[in-house]
Amino acid sequence: METQFSIIVIGNGLIGSAAARYLAGESDAVALLGPPEPSDWENHDGVFSSHYDEGRITRIMDSNPHWAEFAHRSIDEYPNIEKESGIRFFYPVGCLQGPQTRMPGNQWNSLQNEAARHNTHAEILGKEELEKQFPYFRFGEDNAFLEKETAGYINPRKLVQAQIRIAQNRGAEVIPETALDLKQNDSAWEVQTDHGNRYVAEKVLLCTGAFTNALLDEPLPFMIYPRTVLFARVDKNQLERFQNMPCIIWDLESGFEFSDMYLMPPILYPDGHHYIKIGGDAPNSLTMDDASKLTEWFQQGGSEDHARGLKEILLDLMPELSDSEFHHKPCVTTYTRSGYPFIDELDSGLYTACAGCGLSAKSSNELGRIASRKILENHSGYGKIQSQENFEIFKVPDSLNSITITTQHHKTALSAEA
């Protein structure tokens, strides 16, 4: 069976669903194609997504001015998305970033500058104030930034649901299938799916994350970093004590396997229990350049060694969780040499918005909007802080040969991944 559309967005995750919402508002015959979340990860042999979760950190404050801008624009749009969809996904519990003495380079001053530029509600807390406000943490003697109101966490599952609901209300067709093959036929693109169906469109947008290269003849130059996250179950009698807990992004002292970590407050999961989640950047983490290995990574459930390392960090910060039940899950992030996503036209009528560099969840609405402008108007619509209207940092480099991820970009991205 063949069905025709004007635009097909392949990938129904955070960026893809946002792009579909914007495209459906301005174009007819838009489709969003992507499979539902698998119920049995161990035996699922298809694609996966890291938005299959209940919590991702969101905040404006970032030492990188572009990422701060992406976040600010997205966070400003959260209330409109929640109102139009009727789905809540943003929880402004705040976010702590620190400590000052272990932040690399000029990062502390850059955070201050971005906080001022975006007029965020942020304050510097010293040791005594940290202990007073958050007695369940053991931070040591140092300063940290606390961003309120515009920071906290989003529920990525709910955000995707909200974007898709609005896109459907605007006329987009949602196709719960997996794209297996993509090819150009004259002036159109044909998408073959796992259901045996064939869809044709003048334009196709790939928002397929780490699995993007599986649909391309010439792979894009991004690196794939498999990650592991740890969950600590929180008892009901602990919930009241932890009720004002913010999210945390923290650089770690030497002695830990990880160089930094992020932490989420207790969040209610579908099994009816609340969990604190922790993740981070392990310098000896695995890397992949082959998406075919990704399915096996998700099926195997992540790294037990990294889960043990994360547990050590968590118990050093919160010793009272020592009797908690723990489990871990796999995750994946993708990185480009520039430290920014690829949002570009790859071929006539074929576009991509992928490789979020560990920072895209909170900013996914803006990245999806930028992708929609690229398709509809052939520019990013992001010229306010960039001299070139088409925003060169989003472009795929001319040479698709080797790729090197610098320590600086890698560090910045992983410190903020949630």
C-alpha cells in the first residue's frame, strides 16, 4: 500500500514530535512516523529511544550561550504546550549546578553571565545555606548555583505525548510503524516500514537519533555513547523529607570513576514507586560508530560496572539511601564535533535533526522549530544571536570522513545530560 504526504517526519521522539507540531500548523498532509515504546526491552529487536523515561533535567543556565538560548526559548513555550495539549510535563523544582572550585575553566563566570543575560531567578548558595536548604545532601565546603522557576525537570514521555496530541489536532497523521528503508524516486522520497507499507513524500525529516545512519547510504559523522543510569527507590516515609529536592548537575572530585554526575529528585514511575535517578560521565565509557550494536546494548540493560560507580557516588552524597533498592537501565547519547545538533538538508528534500549532544531533551521544542523552519523556509529562523541566518553550526560538514569529539564538547554535554 502506498500513501502520499507532503512531509514525513521519521522519528516520534522529542525533536521529531516538536517538528511535527510546527509543520502541521503550517503545512497540509504532514505525517509523523515512529513505533510505540516497546514493552519488553530484552526481547525487542527494533529501535529504541532514550525518551522512554519520566525525568530529564531542564534549565536555562548553561555556560554555552547557544544552548542557554535554545533552552530559554523552549522553556518559554512549555506553558503553551501544556495548555493546548492538556498534558502536564514540566516540574519547576529548581536545579543546582556546582561546585564552583571544580568547574573547569571559566565555566562559573559563564554561568553567571548567562543567568544575567536571560534574567533567570538564580542565586549562589554557600556551604551553610546548602546544608540549611538541603540537609539530606553532603556537599562539602563549596558554592553552587541554584536556578529556580525556569529549572527543574520535564517528563519526556508526557512532553512527546503533548506534542503529538497538538500535531494531530492540527491535522498531522500519526503512523505507529518503524522505517526500514528510505530511497529517492524522481522528486519524491519513499519510506518502507516494518508493516510492509510504503509512504511517499516530497520532503522527509529524519529525527531518528542514534539510529539515523541506519537509513542513510552515507553515514553522518556523529559518535554514539552508550550510557547507564541508576535508580534508587524512595520509601514513602522519605518522600516528605525529600519534597523540596532540586535537580543537580555536579562536577566530582578525583577518586570517583565518573568526572561529573546529574541527579533527579524522587519521581513517580509507572510501577507506582518513586525513584531518585543518577547518571554521569565516565571517562572510560564505551563508544560506538555502528548503530547496529545499539539494539543489543538496550537489550542487555546497560553496564553493571557503571551502575556500581553511580551507586558509590549517590551514597556518598546521600548516605541515608544505603538501604534502598537499586536498579539500572541503558541510555544512549550522540555527539557531533561542533557540540551542536545536525539540522540540515542532506539531499534534495531530505532533512535531518539529530545528534543532540546530551543536551537536547530540555531544548527539543526549539530544535524541532528550527528544523521546521529549515524545511519550510530553508533557514533556521535563529538569526538573533548568530550572524549567519542559516546558522552554520547546525550544518553537516562537507567531509563525512573521520570525526573527533573534543574533551571540551564531550564534557559540557555530559555534565548536563539528564
